[in-house]
Amino acid sequence: MKQTLVFGGTGFFGKKLVEKLIDRGDQITICTRSNKNPFGDKVTHYQGDRTDIKSLATLGKKNWDFIFDQICYCSQDAEITSKIFEGKVGKYIFTSTGSVYSLNVPESGAQEEMFDPLKSKLIMGNIDSFDYGEGKRQAENYFFQKSNFPISSVRFPIVLGYDDTSNRLNWHIDRIKQGQTIYFPNIEKTLSFMTDKNTAKT
């Protein structure tokens, strides 16, 4: 039975990821700041702060087959778990984003080689130091340049689903229904989307 740790598994597609892992038969621990546990005794719940190395120290005493990190947003976050889980994890899966690519992506679309975290300049900082895309870039930079465990970075496009608390799709729908203006900086630009269910399967 695989020992699996999930950071941020109680909301949106993180919740669906945990459901998939339960179905797979993993022994799962979820780590959240709150005491919320929608899975009951199907998982072990560890209450800790992802941004506080002392808060996560107990998790670092155990060996993990897999760690899924849904809530790492900057190089400082990446540094914390890289230090805690040094030599303690078989595979670390970091949820990154398509936003790591430049806004000046050509019409043909983003290509993976447009951002190489092994060659990009690492800048240390917390979540307030960067915008979302740059924060994820710097997290990737740290993981690939500094961590000593196997790491995979998954660059999802825009994820949509009923449990999306950002309401990014509903915002546009509501404005259209109300006859209000919506703005697209480049109407010719294409965007990629995934459902939360397909994201969890990936």
C-alpha cells in the first residue's frame, strides 16, 4: 500500500484527487491548516501550516511514496518541503500552472521548452513577493535546482468545475446574462481549459 501525502486536498480538484487516491487504495494523509476533513476515516488528517517548517516537522519523520503538493505558491514554500522531506519521498508531484509561460506566448500556443526551471534564475521570496505566475515559476526553479528528490511539475491550464470557489466562469456568464460588458485583451488569443475531474485523473 502506497503511503501518500497530499497538501491541500479538501477543495476544488484537490478533493477529487484525494478521492481518486482513495479508490486506488493508497494510505493517505492530508495536510491542511483547518480541521476540515471531508473524507472521514478514509484518510489521516494532519493539521499544519504549509508555510511553517516547524509546523510540518512531524511529517518529515516518515517516508512517503508520493507527495502531491497543491498549495505551493513560491520559492520559499518549495524550500520548506525540500528541506523537510530530504531523502523521505519517492516522488514529489508539484501542481504548477500554465501561467509559468510568458504572457507573450505566440499564437501557436505555449511550448514546454519556453520555460526551463533548470536554467531560469532562482529568486527567493514568499507568496507576497510575486504574482501568481511568477510565484509558481520560482517554486519550480527551487524544486528543480535545489531539491534532492524526484520531482514532477504539472502545468495545468485553466481548471473549471462546480466547486471552483473563484467563480471565474460564473463571473463572465453573469455579466452576459445581465447585459454587461466583458473584456478580452486579445480576442484572437486561444485559452486552454480542463475540468476538475480530468485534472484529478491526470
